[in-house]
Amino acid sequence: MTIIAFLRPLLLRGHRRLAELPPQHNYCIKTPLSVTVEGQDTSAREFRNRLATGPGFPDFLKRASAEKKDPQLPQADVEDTHSYFPEASLSGDGRKVYFETYGCQMNVSDTEIAWSILQRRGYLRTKDPSQADVILLVTCSVREKAEQTIWNKLRQLATLKQKRPKTRSPLKLGVLGCMAERLKTELLEREKLVDVLAGPDAYRDLPRLLSVAHGGLRASNVLLSLEETYADVMPVHRTPQGHSAFVSVMRGCDNMCSYCIVPFTRGRERSRPIASILEEVRLLLDQGVREVTLLGQNVNSYRDTSVQQLSGVEPTRRSRGFSALYRDRQGGLRFADLLDRVSLVDPEMRVRFTSPHPKDFPDEVLQLIQERGNICKQIHLPAQSGSSRVLQAMRRGYTREAYLELVAHIRGIIPEVSLSSDFIAGFCGETEEDHQQTVSLLRDVQYNMGFLFAYSMRQKTHASRRLQDDVPLEVKQRRLEELITVFREEASKVNAGLIGSAQLVLVEGESKRSATELCGRNEGNLKVIFPRQEVPTNPSSPCTAAISPGDYVLVKITSASSQSLRGIPLCHSTLSSTGTAVH
């Protein structure tokens, strides 16, 4: 007997008993209850009346019974005469929404998803917060500094909300993303700065949450999902000149590194079906996008289990000397399959990916990067520390020696690869000797790009429960500055080695410092700056043409720093006709 079959007679009997009780008792039954709140507008009263006259247990059981009889029956065909939120109440009615995005590129992608959902409901988007009816902050919780920036912004917006003219509808403030998930109580109840909270897996619910807010109440949904990938939501991309775009391929993370809040704010790993990803990539291609970056918290652990493979299930292949804390999932299409299919959409579209974990680089991924001309030979390889003792405390699943072996293996398969990395200075228990091992790792590997931060303890993480944040702030800052200095020294040497080469550059637009210069990025994701001028349409053509955003141009490098390259444009080019670097 199912639970529904067991409970149904009990619930129906209870409902009949409630209906027999004297009318002066206010029970949660279907008897209409008029709600009148002095000072509230008509919409608020109507909203409360809808709540009071909403569906009861019999309606729930009726729907469950209908779905049980025919599981394939569309939800719209299951009779539901009661609705808290009729379709009309979910409409934006031309209200203007302003987004402000903080943190990683995943938040940029989330902004595009949230906007796509609201746009369908009739909201309009504005770039001016003073003209907005709704202001939504897409937030980050990875470091304390990021959260403090958002708290300051919320207090500024609260002032803007108070000063709003009475002739306009009340301004509604919302917090989306990781901070909504992590600090829901403080944001909604204690500080009372916001009207709407939506966690990373609740963006579909935004129209309802805003409907509640417009009715005069606060609303939140911060539930995490084991399945949500927004596969059927086509993001509205707002890239500067339409030359590049990020495509979210998976959400969440299972790695549970001891310092990281991401598994607690974004939940478990789940991958978007490969067909949905390819559909978005083709749509971007039709819009003129020349470069896509596949995006995920642990992008190279991608596994599309919606696809049934005809061959036997192969075991998960890891980088040599690397391990994971979680049990491997079985079956499905892996990251190499995804990378292969995306790269075949168009040989003239560059493909990147971020952010990977070093443990998930089997040889088939590395060989594919080497073989395909449009997969950028640039790999982000987060180390976090150069000390095996600290790496163990971080629960990274590898040692310094295993990491260096992987670097050598990658360079053996992809000789011209550009490497970037992440490092944390001053993690719990880090000694001066540990710090010096990180310094030496920076010198040994010689990264082209780096992202370095002082450690910031996050609540809920393994470190917050089991470790002590015992490195003084001033020591963290000193060590961070030393790491940055060493990184810049080594990056300058690596980048100087490109002087004299011809780099294929995807043009992004005008340089920030001069209208007479353009800028773009080479295959290694380094910024390249060069004069704005007409160049031959190809290496052997006497005809010239102006350089525009989205063009591929060969640029001869004349100087280099730790962060950028400068050069002279030679000619227009294509991915298929040009090597990545010509010496």
C-alpha cells in the first residue's frame, strides 16, 4: 500500500471533522476568510485573501490521485481550481529590473538565466538603478570581503528605497545566489534590508517571489536541488560586442575542500544534458559569437547521465596520484565527450573551459586539447598551496609531488600550453616553511596567469568546524604580497618568451586607455594590445580592411609584462588557417 493510499481516508475523515466544528474557530479549512489590514493597499488584501481561500488537503489528494492514474498526464491537464498565484499575478507588467552582479563568472551566467525567466514574464531591464522597480543583486560568498561589499551596497539601496517618491510604486530589493543561501536569516529577518531572497537553484521561482513582494510581504526560496540545471532556460547573453559568451554546463561541487563554501551554497554536482548545451552553443554561433567558455564549479567532472551508453560503463579516470572524497558516479557522457562535441560545432569558434579540478584530467581530455585547433591550449590548474601538509589540511586529494607530475605530464602532451592557477595565502596552520614551498612551486611551474588571495574563514566549511584560523591577518597579507611578487616575476619571464612570435588574437574592442588602440586575447587568454589600423585581409592579399571586434588577427608581439602583451597587427586570419603561434 502506498503512503497516499494509506493517508487518504484519514485525511478525508479529518477534513470532514474540521468542517463540523463551530464557525467561530479559525481553522485552516476552505471556509473563506476575509483579511483586512489597516493601511495595506488593495493588492495586499487580495493577496492575503488568496492565501486564506487556497486549496486544502482534498485538493492535494485529488491532484496526487490524478497523477498516479496517469503519470504522463501534463500538469496543465490535472484540474486545479485553486491557485495562490494565477498566471496574471506572476506578470511583470512592464516593471523595470536592474541587475548588479558580483563574484565569479558563474554569477554572470546566473544573471543571464534569471533575466531570461523574468523577461518571459513581462519584466523590462534597465541599466539605471534609479529607474528600476526591482533591484536584484547576484551575490558571492567565497570570501568575506565580497560579502562586506554587498552588505554596504544593500545599505545604500535601503536609503534609495526610503527616498523613493510616494507617487511611484515601492522599490523592491532582492538578493540572489550564494549569499542568499548562506545568510538567509540575517538578510530577511535580522537586518530586514531585502524583500526577496532566491538561492542559486530557485531562479524559476522569481516571478512568484516578486509577486509576493509586490503584495507587501517578504519572500524567500533558498532550497537547493539535486537536479536543477536550468537546461530548458535559454540564457539572455549580454556580452559587450557579442564576440564571446559563457555557457553553464554543470552546477554545484562534490569535492568538499575544507576551505570552500561552494558545496553549501550551490549544492551537489549535477550536469546539464549535452543536447541542451549544444543547442545553446549553436544559437550563440548564429548570433555571431566567436568564443565560448564552458562553465562549472568543477567543470571537468562533467557527467551527463541522461544519455544511456550502448557500451559498458567505464571506470572514472583520474589524474595520476589524485583522489576524491566522494564515491564516483557511473555511466553517462564525460567531459571529454562534451569537449569533443562542442568543438565540432564550428572549427572557427574557440572553446575554453573553467574552472576545473586537477584530479579530473585523464589523457583523453589532454589529447583532445592538443589535437583540436579550436580548443584553446590553456588550462587553469588550481594548486591552492605548494605544501603537501597544507594540501592535506585543505582536503585537496593530492600532494605537491603529484601536482608537479601532472604539470610535467600536461606539458609533455601539450608543449605550448599556458597554465594559470589559484593560491591561498595563510590557510589554517600554515607555517613559514609551508609558505616558502608555495613560493618555490610558483617558481618551478611558471604560470602565465594567477589568482591569489588571503585565506578567509567561511562558516559551515570543514575548516570552520575542525581547524583554527591561526595565521594573523598581517602575516596573511605579507605572504600574499610575496606570492604576488614572485608570480609577477615568473609570469614576466614566461610572457617575454612570446616576444617576436605572431599570436592569433580574438579582438574584443577598444583599449581602455586609448581610442587609437584595440585589445583582444590570445589562445593563452593573455590580453594583447595593438594599434588600430587597417591590415591585409589575409597574409597574401594586397587588399586591406579595418579591424573589428570579433575578428581574428595575427599580431606580432613586441613587448610583454606579467599581465599583458603588446604588438603590431599583421593581417586578418582564421583559426583553421593559422597556427597558434608563429615564430
